[in-house]
Amino acid sequence: MTRTIQACFVAFFSLTLILGGGLPILNFLMGTENSISAGESRKMTTFADAFQPQGVFRFKGLRDRLEEASKDQIPFRAFWVRQYKRTLLYGFGHEKSEGVMVGRDGYWFQIGNVHYSRAPCASPRAINEVSTDALIQSLIEFNASLASEGRYLSIVIAPLQSTVRADLLPAGLSQLCASPVPRLQKSLRQLREGGVSVLYDPDWMIAEGATKFYPPRSFHWHRGGAAWYSRYGIQNGLVTAPDFRGIEFLPQLEMREGGVDMARYLGVAPSTYKALFPKPDKDVSYVGTVSQAGELEHIPSTVASLYSATAARRSFYMAGGLEENGRGVIIGDSFSNSAFDFWGRHFSEAIGLTINNADRSKPTFTQLIEAFDPRHVVLILEESKLMHIEGGPKWRAISVLTAEGEKE
Amino acid sequence: MVFSSAIFLFYFLPITLGIYFVAQKLAGPKLSNPVLFFFSIAFYAFGEAGFVLLILVSILINYVFGLLIDHQSVFLRRHRQTILLIGVCANILLLTYFKYLGFLAESLHQIVSLLGFSWTVTWPDVHLPIGISFFTFQAISYLVDVYRGHAKCQRNLLDLGLYIALFPQLIAGPIVRYETVDKQIRKRTLTTEGICSGLRLFCVGLFMKACLADTLAYNVDAIFAHPFEQLSTHVAWVAISAYSLQIFFDFAGYSLMAIGLGRACGFTFPQNFNQPYTSLNVREFWRRWHISLSTWFRDYLYIPLGGSQRAPTRTYANLLIVFLCTGIWHGASWNFVIWGLIHGLFIVLERKGLSRLLETVPRFFSRLYLIVVVMVAWVFFRIEDFSDAATVLAKMWFPDAGGHPVYASLILNTDGWFWTIFGISLIWSLWSPRLATTIATQVVRQRPITAELVKSVGAMILYLIALIVVISNTYSPFIYFRF
């Protein structure tokens, strides 16, 4: 009997290993590997990718791709990941790989962003006053440079979920410290004094009931905020572009709860979603990309924008059809997808760039401005970006954008 | 390739074990040894393709020196000690070049600068090959064991290669001494019981590494990513407590996986951890922590230096030398030297009378003493910069040192998963092995089938949980890889 139990255990163990590796190999041989994870909105690495003839002799690359493929192609991976994340989220209030914290009334907050808005004096990374000031200064110079060429710059700052719905933060979380002059306020003051048009008014948003654009389980909490905000700014003449006033073109803003990435991925929201904006109609069309990304592929979880599946670039071109407003360039983070769409409709033509890739895109930003000749440049940031210097590609990108001629 | 990666679990392991079992069944070690050697080299090549030649050269050098030490010619027999010395030096030189060259040059530069001279030292930026500290120590163990006559000289190059490069213990130990596995390399049998118990150990080790250590690591790394002056006292203690648990489960888990895989392949590797945090003093701690390293240093350094057989001052000096080497073995940096010396210093103090004092107080206080000493030492292990380490120590010991309870309020106060894992880890690491062993022995004796069932089902559950975590997690640092 003892030997039978031991044999059963060995058989069970072996079976998990053989299935874990055998099924993906079978899929590879049959050409049925899973290449897209709709829930995570990303491309999966396949063994077919790993064994591409052009990369097979570069050992390090091959090794990395094999490691990624072996992880991505595990049978029923999405199911297991979902159960794990749900357990952490609902059982323990945190899901750290996605950076989610559960607040009151089932509200979700992004851990990093909570940190920014609740503890401006003690960020995960040290506040670098010199770098922040230098960045603000470069934005001011950027604005002056554009203005000298007769262009407009608007900076739209989307408040975070934790700013708009601070009342729903977890009970164990108190205001950590009261900074006498929050970095954000200082940054805003510096920008405005430098003549930059900055749109930031969370109190107005709260008063207007804009909290509906921060749905309880949305991953990109400030997605709605950026678009809603832009509308508010344009309608009230707060954006430095006089010719925008009074134009009635706004589609009905609508967003269904939980209709975006994280909630869908965890299976706590319907698998179908309603986009913040309707799909492009006859007047608005996506016709290509400014990056060298190659063929575009639509990944289902993205909202009314096209992502390049073959490269990490998220740049797009859009024919908005409003000839009188001239051309526009919109720069933002991934949360700005809806705002890209919104802003793009205001111009004759628009190019959208994702900040992450702006410093790597070709043509360079300077070349783009020269070649595309936009009348308006819109920079969409989340509020934490004006509180702390993070380092990394985003800020590097902004620095590059604002440093004329440094690129290439 | 780490044991907790998908490519190891679902591809390397089943293929290797499958072919190995068939080879062992067909022709025994004569065929299975080359098979295992081949897969061990492939395992190493996957992580360090550029250094396969290095490990092969190391095998060849030690093979030649082993033959020379064992050679029966009068000349060579007369110079056995010299040959051993040259062989050991060759290994140490190899290790020094790859691991310590930069550190030595930098230290020399600092000393020269302190003396007021201006001298710029330049040294090549040498990559540290994975596992070099482990396989070098194993190679030295081979030469010394052959020299001492504790083991026979290995005349089969592949078999010696298998000892040095055997994949379960290749990159993170335990440091298996040659005399331990000498006979097993030549002859071993595979049994269902051995395979089963080996795989069960692997499952438990995987759980320790993937579920406990990696979960703790996430918050530990996040806390230590803060500017240290922002840490509050309780956050500093939480961080270093979690780090103490992380490093234990990280390394003990990996060792257990290695021991388990070794057992499944028919080898018996020594136990590497035995509930170290239940120790009552630092001496006992080192009999329970990284046992294969501490016994290696005991047998190949401490005893040759004279051990405790000389005058007390010489014994103390020997102890400090051993712990200096233990520290530097862990990394080419002064913080590891300090870490080792703290342990050495407290062992000296215990020898000088602290032990007797500790015996007079309740066990709780002895344990508290051990845990505090070890945790303070971990600060230096974790933090390379002395001023940063001093800041953290100040935060730990002086509550009025200021600072905001950032992570405590933001993450630790709301993160149930971290605290659950912290609690499990704490109970697991402080659980008295005596009580557990007594219960287990009783159950096994009275109800062997129930005991087998409980062990197997328990291992299965831990394994499945660990698998889900492995599949879902992307965060899996491994502390002992850099050694």
C-alpha cells in the first residue's frame, strides 16, 4: 500500500510536468499556439517566435524567448493566473503585480498612485526637487518655443482615482503626512507663472459628479478623467486654443463599470465592454501609424484605438475632419487612449504618441513638428507626474520632447 | 534557469529525469552518469553559455591534480602536499579572478588613497559566473579528500565532472563534499521510495521558494527601495524581519529542491538547513544554517588552522579568520566581511563566557539574543553601503530617529497577503523541530500508511499552490545566485 501511494505521487508529479510541457509542444507542432492574451492586452511569446530562423543563432535572445514562451504557453495559464489574482485581491485586499489595492465599497486603487497622492512628502522614490524644477523649466521653454512658431501647447493633467475618490481609500490608510506646499501645487504654479496652459481642477470634477468616470474597478482609473477634463477645458475656454470654443462635436461620454483591462482579466466584469467613445465613424478614420511598427492589429481590450501588436509603439494617425482647427499632436500615457480619440476629432489631422515610446519613435519629435506642422500640441499627464520625478523612459521621453534637437 | 521557472519545471526536468531513469535502468551509472553530466552542462550552458569552458577547465584541472596527488611514484608521493597546495591555489586563483579581482583592486585603491598617495588602479570588468563559489569549493573538497585518503581518486573524467557539475547543486549548493558522494557516483540504485521522497522534498522546497520567499521579497525590496531615512522604527524592524525570513526560505527552499532532486536521482546530499532560527546561540545557529558551508570551513580551514586545540587566543583568531572567509565567500564587498565578523565576534564572546550566561536565563531570552544578533547582521548582508546600514540600524534602535511610516501605513497596514505569508513563515521557521519530529515519528511508527498518505497529499497540495504562484508571478529574485 505504501508503495502504491508513492507510485501514485510520482505519477501525479510526472503528469503535471509532462502536461505542462507536452501540450505547448503539441500546440507548437500543430501551429495552434496562443499568441494574444486578450485579458492582459498583450502579445504572448510563442515557441514559433523563439525559433524564428533569424534569431535562433543569437543564444541570449533565444534563451530569453524560450523562457518567456515556456511561461506564456503553460496550459490554462489565463485560468490559473486569474484565480491567483482574484484570491489575492478579494481574499487579501492587494494584487501587487498589477498594483491594485481594494478600498471601501469594493473600490480599486492603484497602489503606486495612492502613494503619490496620499504621501506626497514620502514617495516610493526620493523627490528630486532639482530634477522636477528642471523638468518644469524645460516644459516652459518648450511652450515658449512652440508659441514663437505660432503653435499652442496645452497640458492636461488627469487627477488620480485616489484624489477624486479619497473618501473610499482603505480604512487602514490614513493621510501619511501633510506637506505644507505639495509638490504638485508648486509644479502647477511654476508652469502657470511660466505661461503654460495647464488644465487641472479635481474639485470641479468632484463637484460635477465626474466620479462616474472613475468606476470602482477600472484599471485605468484616470482614463475617463483625462477625456472628461479635456472637454471641460475646451468648453470653458481653459485650453489655449480660442478656435475650439463653442464647437459642438462631443460624443456622449459613457463608460460602463469595470469595462477595462484589469476587471475583465480577473473575470469580475463582463467580457464585452462599452467603449468610452463609439468606434470611429465615417468622419474619423485610422489610416496608419507614424512609427515603423509594421502591420497594426486590433487587440480587443483596448478602447477605441489601434495598438501595434508587432512593436511596443502606440502611435497612430487620425483624420479628424475639422479642417479649420489645423493639425494636432497629442502625447500621453496609455491611460490617455480615450483622450487621444477625443482630441483627435478636433483637428483636421492628428498624430498620437505614447510617452513611453516618444523618445524612441521615428521621426524624432522635432522632425515630426517640422514635418507635420501642428497648430496644437496636447500633453496629457497624470497628476503624479508633476509631483515626483520617476526616472525611466517616461520622463526621459518628456525630457527628450522638450529638448529641441537633442534626439537622433 | 532556476528551479522555480517554467522552462525548468516543464521542459528540462521531465526530459532530464526521463532519459536519466531509462539510462540508469538500462546500464546503471555507466550510462546514466554521462547522461546526467551532459544535462548538467546543458543546464549550466542555458544560464552561462559563455562560461561552460570555465567549468570544463575546472573539471580538467582538478582531475589532473587528483591523479597527481594519488600517483604512486616516489617523487610525486614525496611532494603530495605541494601538489595539493598548487591544486587548491589554482582553484582559489580562478575564484579570485572572477569574484574578487575588482574588489581587491578597489580596496587597494582606497588604501592607497587613504595613505595620501595618488594612484589610479584599473581592472577589467569581470563577469561573475553563476555558481562559481559552489563548484570551486566542491573541487577543493575533492582534492583534499583524495589527499587525506577519505575518498578514492576519481579516474573517470566524466564521473569527476558529474560530481563538480551535477545540476541540482551546481549553482546554489548545498556544497556536497566528495567523500559524501564518492561511492554513490560509482554505484547507486533508484527506488520508488527514493524517487517519491525526493520529489516530495522538491515540492516542499518549491513552495518555500515560490510562495514564501518570493512573496516576502516583494515587500522587502519595496521597503528597501525607499530612502532609508524615511523608514520608521517599526517599518525597519518589519523589513529586516521579513528579510530574515525571506533569505531563509529562499536559500533553504532552493537547497531542499536540490536535495530532493539529488535523492530522486539516487544521491544522498547532506541537509543544509535545520531550523536555524530556533537556535539558542550563534554557535548553534551555524550548526543549523548553511550546514554544508559551515562544515566545509570547519573541516578544510578551521581544523587545519589548529581549530580549538591551541591557546584560547589562537582559537579566537582561527574563528575570526573562518568567519572573515565565510563573509567574503558570500560576496566581494566589505559589508559581507562585516556580516561575517559580527558572527565571528559573537561566537568568540560566547566562548569567552557569554554561552554560560545564556544557559542561566530562560530559553526565550537566549532565542531572542540569537535572533537580534542575526537580524542586526542581516542588515549588513542586505545593505552594501555602510552609512545606509547605519541609518537602518539607527532606525531600528532609536525610535525617535524620525521618519514617516510610509510603507507601514500604505502597504503593510492593508496587505493581508503579506502578513499571512509573514505569519506562516514565522511559525514555520520558529517551529520546534523536536516536537514535529516526535509527532512524525510516532505517526510513522503506528500508522505508516496514513503517514505516507499525509506526506504525499501534503506535498501535492504545496506543489499545486507553488505551481500556480510560479505561473502567475513574475517576481522571483534569488539571493544566493550571486554567490
